[in-house]
Amino acid sequence: MFKCIEHFKTINHHKKLVMESCFQVGLYRQGLLHDLSKYMPSEFLVGCKYYQGTMSPNNVERKEKGYSAAWLHHKGRNKHHLEYWIDYAIPTEVNGKLEHGGICGMKMPVCYVVEMFIDRMSASKNYQKDNYTDDGPLLYYNKGKGHYILHEDTRALLELLLVMLSLRGEEATFRFIRQRLLKRKVPYEQQKLDRAKNRLLAKGRRRTS
Ligand SMILES: [Zn+2]
């Protein structure tokens, strides 16, 4: 019972953080609906059973059973997870033959990339507590980026947001999302996004050196 209450508090707290940030960038519907499936029995009861407080209960379930049923349930229903968008590549024609590319990341709609960014930021705040800084989410991303299956444009957009947060802070990044990104004023295309990210990094370095 204790674990159930603690798990309930943890998911509520995370949902509240995500909601506040989503509202700040104008994503009201997503702010309200974020991670709702965590309250369904197939996710909630597993969360109670494997509650730890320091890490995701899905990791504990995965270790014990060999797979996490709660996570498979979750990522199939929540579009802000990159895993939701993993699918077969569209076959391309090479020298008259159809070539199948296997499994890869589809290009995520911008509003879900923003929700994914806010989700990561909120999770970092939750786990790092008083030690949280604006570069926490970027450092966490850099540790895991080698094995993310992401569309190249989506990867570039997520990286631009994380770098912007680390160098300019939350307020400026939210303003960029609200006034430019979600108004379709930013090209959603890898090369241009990477160029914007590198410009930010160069300026950031100049300021610190
Ligand atoms: Zn989620």
C-alpha cells in the first residue's frame, strides 16, 4: 500500500511539472493528457509493485521478467515517446530494385518533439532535485544518444532544444518554442537545425572563453 501511494505521488508530481511547462508553450491539450495511461491498471499496478523511488519501476520489471509489460503498454499509447514512432522504413528503389531499410524512426510531429523535450526536462528535475541545472537534460541525452532510434530531422530538433536550454535557459527556450517553432517559423530539417545548434554552441563558447 505504501508503495502505491508513493508511486501515485511520483506520477502526479511528474505530470504537474510537464503540464506547467506545456501550458507555458501553449500546448494545453497535451499538457492535460500527458502520460494518462500511467493511471490504467496495466501500468499503475506494475508501477506500485516495482516502485523504487530512485529509478523507473519499468527498469525493475524488465530486469525481473526479461521485458517490461508496463513500458510496452505505455510507449504504444503515448506519442511523445520516440519509441512510439519506430516503424519499418519505406522501401526505396535502388537500380530498379526495391530495398527494404528495416526498422527506423519516423519523423515525429513538432508538437510531440516539444512534449518529449519537456518530458525529459521534467524527469531530470524529478531525479536530480536540488542538483538540477539547465544542462542536466542535455548531459543525460548525450549519455544515451548512441542507441536512440530517431529520424534525423527529429534528432536535430531535439538536440537544438536541449542545447538551447543548456545555454540560454528555460525562459528563452520556451519563448523560442512558443513564438517560432510552434508557429512553423523554423524549418524542420536536419541540416538547418544542426546549423542553428552549431551557431548557438559557437556563441556559447565565445561567452565562456
Ligand atoms: Zn510518457
